[in-house]
Amino acid sequence: MTHLAFLIALAPVALAQYDFSWAPKYDVTKPPTTAPAQPLWTQHFQQVNPTASYADVTTCNSPNPLVWGATFDDGPSPSTPMVLDYLKLPNVSVKASFWVIGANVQFLPDVLARTYAEGHEIGLHTWSHSNLTSLTDDQVISELVYSARTVYEITKVYPKYYRPPYGAIDARVRALANTMGLTAVTWNKDSRDWSYVGKSTLSEMISNVTSSFRTWMATQDPNGLSLEHDLYPDTAAAIPPSMDILIRAGRVIQPVAQCIGDAAPYDNPVLKTFFANGFFENPSLIASGGASVRTTGPSGETGSNGAASGSSGTGSGTSVSGSSDGSKAKSLSTGAIVGIAVGCGAAVLVALTAVLGIRYQKKKKADAAKQAQTLAGESAFVTAL
């Protein structure tokens, strides 16, 4: 057995506190494949919410022109904790929006739990970071459903905002996502940090990214909504200095929902009802006419939007305690086993995060090279139809 195969085999130990048995299976040494299509899910959303129409969010609309929406894509990653550490510094203390990839979340659930617990907004960024405009209707729905299910597993909330990978969106994708109660969020300030990966030194990347922010401040652009990435070590390292520029310029950094005046970013009754009725686990219920509406989530917990919070190192409500019969020997034995499992799991998770970072670096570089042939940057993917 290879070292990598050994790590993959031990992954359930590291992630035992969460249930990802429903997640699509794929070779973790490669980028995840597009989520498997489920036509009945598409049928359901088109039946229950066929005329939904939500305009894309492309900028903050606060009456205060100094308000700035800070957004970070493609996590969680091994670099995300560094960004979180910076954002909670006493002299910074700001919240931002993190657009997470479902396939990443299953390997770094505690990072997402911490992000949510510390008050940052969590938005969907699909399951596999596929270009939605190139997928079938059923695949688009599945990419968003699996992404939402992953976020629910950790946070117990149902986001109503998503960011299409590459900003790639058209009328068809928009309409499909709208039936799910989802609104697209893009950006109006592209740091282009992703374009420097593998092409610039760390200092050059930081210089390029911060130069963009300085230009925006010099031109006094109001209500910016900026795009950066917490995926790579280099792009993550550019986040603190770029945010420092905003702070020194007197900008008020906020998550997207706050900067557009939405106090309930997880109030998505369409997704809540879908999961509560068991349509995720049993699509056949849709074909048979559905089931009575329940108020519990996919794992049986009460589905209360925004009521539950994740926290770093905590699970989905399961706790380990000593035996009730007072047997000291039994409690110690259990504690020793749990300690060994947790320690082993932590070591495995560190190694897996390294694999995750390498895997997505390869994917992002390949994507950038492919798209550079016809497009100037991520912003060019935004199609207004």
C-alpha cells in the first residue's frame, strides 16, 4: 500500500465526526469530477419554484459608499486558517464572505466550522468548481445541491447565495439556480490574484494584488465587491496586505449579504424543504408525489436557518463522555482509544490538506491556461443575459 493510499484509508478516522457517506466518490489525488446528475431533483425545483427570478449581485448597494464587500473563493484550504487569524486581529476585526467548494469541505470540515463560527458568511461555490454554463440542467442542479448538502453537514444552515465558478453564468444557469432559491454573486473588483499563481514570486504576487487595491482607493471607487482566493498559500498571503489598504483608506469591510442589506443570508426555505422532505436521500419520493413537509434537516436535526453554529473542532452534536456506571477503568480505556483516534486523525488530516492543496493548484493552473486562450481574466466570464 502506498503512503497516499494509507492516508486515504485512514481518512474516515480524521473525519469520523461528520457524515460524508453520501458524497460523490472520486480519486482524491485528482480534481473532483462533476457531481452526478439527478433529473428528479431538477424536476422538483422546477415544480415548486418555477417563476423565481433574482438579479445577480455584482456590487454592494449600501448608501455608504465606503462599504466594501470582501470575498474569498475556493476554500476551505490549508491556507484558510491564516486568513481567519488575520481577520480576527484586534486592529482588523472584520467579517467577509467565503465561497466554498463542496469537495474541499469534506476534507477540511473543521476549517469551515471555524469560518462559520467566527461570523463570516458562507456561500456556495458548487461541488467541483465546474463551469456551470458547460453543464446540463441536471448537472447544474446537482453541483449546487451537493454543495449545499456539504455546507449543511457542518453549519446546519441553508445558504441562499452562490458564486458560479469563474463568474460563468448565463440566463439558463441563472434560472436553474433561482428555482433553488439561490442568487448569484459575482464581483466588480477582480484582484487577478489567481492569474499570478505559478508565474510570480510571492513578493511579486503581493505587489501586483495590492497595486490593484491602491488603484481602486486612488480612484475612490465606491461600494467595491472584490475577488480574492484563500486556496493557495500565495494568494492567501496577499489577503492581509490588501485588506490593510482598505482599512487605512477608511473602507468598511463587510460580507456580501450585509453590504447589500440582507440580514438573513441563510433563509432559503426552498432548500430547507427539499432536504427536510428527504428528497436528497430519496429522489423517488419526488416521482411518487413527495412526502409530508418535515421541519428537520437531512440528518434529522431541527432545520433552523441561522440558529445552529459550527465551531472549530466540534462535530455534528455527538460528544464522547465517560460511562454512566462509574467504571474508571472503562472510562480510561474509552478515553485512550478516543485520544489515539483523534491524534491519528489530526495527523492524517494535515497530510490530506497538503494533497488537497497540490490537487487544486494543478486544477486551477490548468483552468487558467485553458481560459487564457480566449479570455482576459475571471471577470470576462460574467455574461449578462
